[in-house]
Amino acid sequence: MKKYLIVSVILVLAFTMLFAVQYPLTLVDDAGHVVTFNSAPQRVISAAPSITDFLLELGYSKNLVGVTKYDSYTKATNIGLMYPLNMEKILSLRPDVVFMFGGFQLSQYQRLTKIGVKAFVLNANNLDGVYRDLMDVATIMGEPQKGQKLVSALKEKVLKISKAAYNVPIDKRPKVFYGSAGKQIWTAGMGSFLNQIISLAGGVNVTGNYAGPNGWLPVSPEFVVSQNPDIILVPYYAPNGQKAAIKAFESYPAFKDLKAVKEGHVYAINGNIASQPNTKLVGLLEELYDIFSKAW
């Protein structure tokens, strides 16, 4: 009995050591910055809603002291805009680290480091990037096992759906377009996380062969008409705004003869989720699979 107890203790210690974080810890962020942490951050600011999702899903709400005005999480101090960041407000919160997005927000990194605030960029462009960023946050916070557990659960859900859609022949998959009606429509192209989600769910993104910053690009109404997609995905942002978003697209003069409009295949999806690379993309994948599977 004593022998088995000793073996059990050794296994527990080995497991603990496997996931233990040794400080100082040095990591490379998504913008290529080499960042060193001398200890686990206790006070954290999230400069983008997508990053707040990481922190909440990993269980670090108690460490979250600041978020931007665009965040639905209201239990932390509002630091204002995502760009430009309010440096005075950030300094007043005494953060150990500011987790920030890339793209248009990237120029704020130098401003933060110049005033002595540690920053770390999380800029996922696909699901693998989401998994990597989750692991980075969990590791920085000193608990990589939390990241591994969450990533494993997300991967299992993604694998289940992608396997179900894998055997659908390309010529049976619906042609899909994402965007709101207007003279210039921003949509998801090659290299974007939404393009990947559409593909894994069993659709063919009509802008999937076009590139843009972070995978996003503008197209014209004429382009959409020329593609005549089978399914239209329109974003909504206001609570219960699905019907209004669909109506705005269907009533746009240039789109009245689109196949998707005539056949009632315009669907509203949450634009906040569709535009943010975080854990909620897995739920969106499930939603799109349900929509696309009706067309197979």
C-alpha cells in the first residue's frame, strides 16, 4: 500500500512539474515582439473584446482591471477607445500587462512600452491562432494546464463538425457570401478566420481566393451579384437585430434578383462573434454547419 502511495505522489509531482511555469518567462507575441515576464501578472487590461473572451474563458475575471468601451464585460474599469488607447487611464490602473490586438491597434504597442507598460499582442487569423493565443495567455498567467484543457475541448468540437462536413463534395457545397449591403462591403477573404470557419462548416466562400489585411477586404455590390451566392450571411450587432439585418440586405436594390434573396437563404449571424478571433468561433462553426447542411 505504501509503495502505491509513493508512486502516486511521484506521478502528481511529475504532472505538476510538467505544467509548472518558471519565471522569468520569455515569449514571442503575434507581432514578433520578445516579451519577458518576471512573475505571473495580477492586474491585467484587455484592449480588445476578443482578448477579454480569452481571459474570461480561462477564469481570470478577478485579474481583469480594465476593458475598452466596446466590451460587453462591464465589471472592469472602462478605459475608453481601442484606438487611440488612453495612456493616462491605463497608467492609473497600474496594470502588470496590457493584452492588445494587432492590425490598426499595433501602433499603440510602442506608446505603451515607452511609458513603461508591458504589452503583449494577440492577433489570431485562424483557429490555430486562437488555440495558440489561449495557451500564451494561460502560460503568462502561470497556469498552462488551464489553456491546454480549454484548447482540447475546443478542438474536439471543431473536429466533430469538420468531420461531418468533410465528405460533402465541393460541387454540393453552397456558395456563401458574408457582408452587409452597401456601396462598399467588407467581407472575409483568404487568410481570415471566418473564411476558415465557412470552409470547415461545409460551405464555399465566394471571396475565399481574395486577400486583404488580416484576410479582410472590401468588394462592390456588382461583385456579389456576379457571384450570385446560394447563401448570404449578414452580420447584426444590436440585440435582437436579426430581422432588421436581413431586411436591410434583401431590400437593397442591387440584390433583389440574387438567388439567395429569392429563395429565402439570407441568414443573420452575430457580427461581434464573426469579427473577433476568440473561443466563440466554435459556436459560430456549429451555427453555420446547421445552416449549410440544409443545402446539401
